[in-house]
Amino acid sequence: MLRLKGKKCYLRALESEDLEFLYELENDTGIWEISGTIVPYSKGVLKKYLSNAHRDIFEVKQLRLCICGPDGDRKGLVDLFDFDPKNNRAGMGIVISNPEDRNKGIGQEAVTMVMEYAFSTLGLHQIYVNILEENVVSCRLFEKLGFEKIGTKKDWVRWGNSFKNEILYQKIRP
């Protein structure tokens, strides 16, 4: 049975009321390294994005969901991206915005719900994630959820004057 509601969080579509949250998160330079962002987003651009967020994953090849705590407060975002219906695969990304909300099982529950949705509803055969090698917490999370490390991309992400390795994980539908 598909669940988009768990004990620690629930997932919902983005709403126009999420503009401020999205603006703060997308412009948080502390996560630019993992998101691949190098320039700030304007509220106008994000407002336009939100006005199209309802579009079907088969059309736009991505799905972004808001992770909310039981009381409705926004905790972060989880994405399916590079959706490829021909090969039945997609990438996944997650961010929990407030460091105080991390390592409390919220991310694990959100990823589990998205995996169930991707495998059962979308019929995906596989999901992959790209994680910086130094992000040990995220590596452990995805390994715990059955993702297999299939390779390391050497010097893949440039940040400042240095390069970092990125690990590719993959989960094949059980």
C-alpha cells in the first residue's frame, strides 16, 4: 500500500505558500555544493517554478515534494529528477533544511515513501543517488535503505579551488 504519510513526516505537493521556504532553501549557500547551484534564485523565478510544479512527472521529468512534520511545518524537500520512463529510472535527492531536524529519521522515512511511490506507482526499475564522498551521513542513510555503491566519480564536483569525489548509488526494484 502506498504511503505518503509516516510517523515522523508526510510528503505533499508544493504550494504557492512555499515560496519563502523555497527561496530560503535554494539561496542557502551552505547546500549549494550538493545542489550544484552557483547563483542565487530570485523570488520571481521561484514563483514561476511553483506555478508549474503541478505538472505531470511524465511531462517535466521531475517531481519535487515538500517534507512536512506531523504538525505541518516544512522540514525539507525530496526530488525525483532525470525521470526516464523508457528505461524506468530516476535520480533522487533530499535535503532537510534545518540541521536540528537531521539525523532524526525524517529523511529516512521520506526517502522510503518516495521509493515506494517510485517503484509501485511509477513502475520504476531503479533509482540512483549521487552523494559527495565526504557526506558520510547520507551515504549511511542510502546504504541502510538498500542502495548499492556502484562507483566513485573522481574529482567530480568542483567547490572553490578544490575537487571532490562523488559516489553513485543505485537501488534496483526489489
